[in-house]
Amino acid sequence: MDLRQGIGLRKLGKTAEEFQQDLLSNLYYRRGTTVESASARDAYETLSQTVRDRLAERRARTAAAHYASNPRWVYYLSAEYLLGAQLEQNLLYSGTGEIAAEAVKALGFSIEDLEDLDIEPGLGNGGLGRLAACLVDSMATRDIPAVGYGIRYDLGIFRQIITENGQTELPDDWAFQGNPWEFPAPDDRQTVGFYGHTEPVPGSQTRKVWVPGEIVLGEPSHMLVPGYGTETVNIVRLWSAKASEASFDLSRFSAGQYAEAVQEAVRAENISKVLYPDDSTELGRELRLKQQYFLVSCSLRDIIRRFRLRNEGWDGFAEKTVIQLNDTHPTIAIAELMRLLVDEYELEWDRAWEITRKTFAYTCHTLLPEALETWPVHLFERLLPRHLEIIYLINMLFLREVEARFPGDDDRLRRMSIIGEEPRMVRMAHLAVVGTEAVNGVAELHSKLLRETVLDDFAELWPAKFQNVTNGISPRRFVRIANPRLSDLITEGLGTDTWIRDLERLEGLERLADDASFRERWQAIKRANKVDLAAGDPDSLTDVMIKRFHEYKRQQLKVLHVITLYHRIRQDPGRDRVPRTVLFAGKAAPAYHAAKDIIRLIATVAATIEKDPVVSPYLKVVFPSNYNVTLAEKIIPAADLSEQISLAGKEASGTGNMKLALNGAITIGTMDGANIEIRARVGEENFFLFGLDAYEAANARINGYFPHRYYEHDPELRAALDALGSGAFGESGQRVASSLMSWDEYLTLADFRSYLDCQEQVEQAWHDRERWTRMSILNTAHCGFFSSDRTIADYAARIWRVAPVPVPHDD
Ligand code: 26W
């Protein structure tokens, strides 16, 4: 019996009047102000609460349905979530968009005004963090009982200012005005230990008592994750560190040592203070490992609490629980579950290991060796002494298995060991593979290269453990919300809007590519989106490169192309050219100086072209600051050309490539990551391919690569590099040129000519607008596969073995 009926809780109405009433009562009673004196912030907060209440109603029914069915749960452990702005999404998912617009108009505001006040929790760096957000969205949309666990950083990814001097970082205190979309849940606080020592347990070989030297509290607050076109509302639970009472040293305080007295407390709360802004190089900072263990310890205790609400004993734990590790960042969870089962719940080691191995799965998101996390043994010894002991035992038993399979192969033992020698490091990727049931890459090529290179020994030992699950994106945020004009045309063209939660239905657009009037409307929408973006001439080719800055992504190659165009236009101003607006956006890790040099170079090139009367009519370079999810939603619908030009074999998947193709941008790219699968689906005639493939690139380096040769043999390349080397584009340009001419880690010069030739093909295609528009429509039509709903269906079927739990409507 629904308690609510018992106490007669009034249902939240669905009519405009009832919504208006709720809005007004929230304004008066929760916000404590009146219609007359309501500010835009008052209206935003009140609207958010009114919408949130409707989702909270569905959340209550979801929780009841999950409790009743005692299902198998999916837990997504991620150090990063890039959830994006919440208001527009929650208006769409609660179906209150229209009535809300009416209601706020009566308060004298427009929805657009209030959406500008919407916060974006920047709790992530890039691809990995945004993928986590798309996946939890699709889990709810597919009625999968799931919880996303993460860290509620006080300071998210830094705010970026781009000036002619390049990138400046500012702290991102994202919730300083409060966050109407979260529910703090102090009752579910957890206790987390650090440091200290271990003591033996009399009569037990494996059990130990850990005596931590420092205790902090983990306080959760959750955000609602509504499903689209269904009743399910799941949650993302984010932990923030709080000082335990014990950490406030009253004696020092009474002795007047105020700073020292609170020192402990400050240390504790520093754990969830700030997101590490690196997305490819592990820095091995102690605080980062503390963050990872904090996330894991709080989440595992919360998972066990939920399991024990409906289940006895431990036999059912692995049947009712699957925990997906989002890269190696939460991998310490494997040792933590073993510690809880063996030390606290007194299970035998083997039984505990059986349960642990069956519970976890690991997704790898990179191929860069420097991004694979390893932690110094001495740091583990100090920070997590019990976990190191457990990892040693896991490793010993694992190496026994390897020895049995490959007797006498000491080199293999050394390669595969979880503990690396000289220096003694804990290899988190090895622990992740040993302690999980399934390991997957995020695109076909990536998963193949993982089996053939980084994790080849493990793939030889456990071939069945290795899988591929190609990434996906949420069509709700990145098509329906970001591009309403195109969404309406697609719905009209298909005669249904069911494509929004069944994206492969876009195939139906293929026949419309031959329809001239449909093409015309398609063009008009792209142009209108470009007018909205106001980045440059809406009739120019909008050439977009939006992603984190990293030398493997090769923004430097795009700069060489721009400088070559600049030279060509100056050398032959009269020639008829394709007007082009080149848009860069993205952040560089603050300590990644080579990437920041490229950002500064782009700012200098943009300024040079801007003030050049010969070139500027044909070429413009723009670099909007502070690239984030909200800015991506503005840029992607306006893009004509999608730059996916990483060195083949380096970009695990990419997800921006999918978002751009689904919005009708045509890709120029290498045979890397998901580009390959996009090209396979849209047809090679609708994709601009160039460059070495992954194996050619790997061999180029092995066979000896001399970048200077390309400089000598390609006049345009030489001219561009000479211009950089001359200092005409600043010192940062000189540094970029010398690193390309000396080592060129990512074969930028080797792919230059092929890239330039491919850009020629782009311009030829652009000249034939009907052909271009056909290609654009066919890109959208054939990219339904790249929905994160399909990605989740793959995980659910092949890794999680979990079934949807329908949530009853509110009759
Ligand atoms: C230790 C520092 C660190 C932090 C983050 C190393 C590596 C990461 C992430 C794994 C980097 C990342 O975001 N990888 C991206 O993940 C996307 C989602 O799967 C892929 O689409 C991108 O190709 C991949 O670069």
C-alpha cells in the first residue's frame, strides 16, 4: 500500500494551472518572496524546485519498484561526471516544458532567461566524464536499476579564459549560488579511514585489524537522473568529505592555537575540494589517491547497506550487484571489497575473492601509457597499509596461476605482476584486469589494440574476459535539446518522434536525402544554427575542432592547415575560395605546457588573420573560452565539418565525433577510435578520410621517423613551419615548430600532405551544396548506432547481465 495514499499526499497536478499554483506556493513558501519582488534567481530556483518535485514523485515510485523487485543492481563508479546544465533536460524529461514556459511568463520571465542562470556541475575533464553522464541517462531511459557514484568536488574543472596570451585558469566554484538539483542525505554518512597500521587477528591467517591514523566522514548528496519516455528516475550519489568531530582539536583551540585546531578538519575536507584537471597524465599525487579511496570506501559501504536491506548473507551479493569501474581511477574498490568481506564480515579469503571477482567489471578509456595509473608502493604503505597487504596476496595467488599456465616464464611474471619493480609501483590496470569478470575498450580498434598491446599478456591468459563496447551519446541532450530545429524536421520527416529513444529509426531519413525540399530545409536549419552561434559568416564552411587539448589529438595539425590557407590566400588573393570559419574550443591541463603553447599559438594566428584585410574575408579563426557541455550544445548544431584528426591508434573512441555526425556535420578524420565505425556506417563516400592507420603509424616510429624530411620535401609545410620558426606567431609558435621538427611524437608532419589533400576534397564537396547536404543527411541517418542507449543495451546484455525493472505509472 503506497504510504502516500495512506496519508493522502496530494498528487502533483499535470495541468498548467496546477503547475502555476505549485510554482507560486514554492515562490512564497520555499523561496519566501512574492511575484512582485521575485528576481530572476528567485524564479530560477522556484521553477527548478517545482520541476524537481515532479521528478521526485517519479523517483519515489522508482525506489518503491526497485525495493519491491529486489533486482540485480548496476553501480557505476566514476571519479568524473560531466552532467551538464539541468533545467532544460529536466523540463523535457518531466514533460513540463510548455506549462513551465507559461507559468514563468506570469512572473515576468522567459524560460531562456532562467536557463542562462542554470548551473553546470563541471565535475569532469572531458570524454570519460561526459560518457558517464550519457550512460547514467541511458540506464534510466532503459529502466535499469542503477546508481552512479562519484565525488562532489567543491571546485569543478577550472573556468578558462582565452586571451592573446593563451589560457588562464580560474577556480570553478560551481555551486556557490547553491544547487537546486541536489538532495543532501546526511543520514547516509559513511566513515573513511586513512594511514595507520594493521594488527594480526589471533588464529586467522588472512584477517587483520586496520587501525587508521585519520578518519573523515563522507556525506552524500544525490542528483536525480530521469529516464526519457519512461517513469524510471535513478540517482547519481556524490560524496563530499566532512571533518569528523574528533578532527577538531578543542584542547589546541582552548590553548589559542586556532589554526592548528582546525587544521585536521581542513585536511579532511580538502579531499573533495577540487577535481584534478589532468586527463591524460597521472601525476601520482597523494591527495588524488585519497580521493579515489574516499569515493570507493563510501560507495561500497552504501552498496552493502542497500544489499542488506533485502538480502541475507553473502551468497547473493554477486548475483544482485555489478560494479562498473570507469577506468582505473576507482580500482582500489577491488582491494576494499576484499578488506570488508575478509576483515569486517569474516569471510574466508577464497570465498571473498570469488564474490569480488564476479562483482566487478572494468572499462579502459585510453591507450596512452602515461595515462595508465601506477602508485608508488611506499605511498600505498603509508596511506592504505591494509590494502597493500591484500594486493600483495591477490598478486601472489595470481602469479601462481600464471606460473602454472606458463611455467618458468619469469619475464612474463615480471610483465604481468600487479607490483612493478624498480621503482616498486602498484599497477592499477593490472589489478583491474585480475580482479574483474570483464574488461572492455570503448571502440572496436581500441579494444583490439588493448588485446594486442597494453594488455596482451592478460588477453592471452583470459581471452574471454576481453570485450568491446563502443561508446555512445545521449540523443536527448545532444540532438533533441541542443538542436530543436533539426529535431522537429527529423520528427516531421519520419512522422514520429520515437527516434529520440530509438535512434536507429534515423535510418528512415536516408530516402529524404534525395528530396530537394527536405535538403533545402536541412540547409536552412544548419544556417539558422550558425546565425545563433554567431561565430562567423553563416555562409562560410564552419570547421569545428572541439575537445581537450592534447598533442595526440593534433590541434597542431589543424593550425598548420590554417597557416597554409593563410599563405595561399596571400599568395593568390584573387582566386575563388571557400570562405571558412575555423572554430577551436577546449581546455588544456594547467601543467601541460606544450598544449598551452598550441592554445596561445591559435590565439596569435586568429588575431593575425583577423587584422589581415586580404585574408580575413575568406578565413576566420575563433576560439570561444571555457569549453564545456553547455557550449558544446551551442557549437555542435552549427558545425559543417567535424575535425577528428588524432594520430591513428591514440584516441580510444571519441564521442564528440558521434555528436557532430548526428547533427549533420561531416567528418574529416583518421582511421582512429570510433571514426572507423562512423565511416563504416555512413559510407566512405560520406566521410573524408586521410592519414596513416594505426599499424602504419606504429611501424613508422619503429622503422625510424625523421620529421625533418617532410619539412625538406614539402614546400607548403616548410613555409608554414618557417613562419612559426620565424617568431611571426610568437614564441609559443617557435616552440611548437621546434618540437615538430625535432621529435614530432604524433607524426603530425607525416600526415600533413594527406590532410591538406583531403581538405581539398572537402572544399570541392562544399562547392556542390546539394551533394554536401545529402552527405550531411546521410551522416545523421546512419549514426543511430551511436546512441548511448545502444551502448547500455550492450553492457546490460554482454557484461552486466541485468534486466530492466519497469516502474508503474502514477495512475
Ligand atoms: C590519471 C589522469 C587521467 C584522467 C583521465 C588519465 C586518463 C583519463 C581519462 C581516461 C581520459 C579520457 O577522458 N579518455 C577519453 O575517454 C572517452 C570516453 O571513453 C573516449 O571517447 C576518448 O577517446 C578518451 O580519450
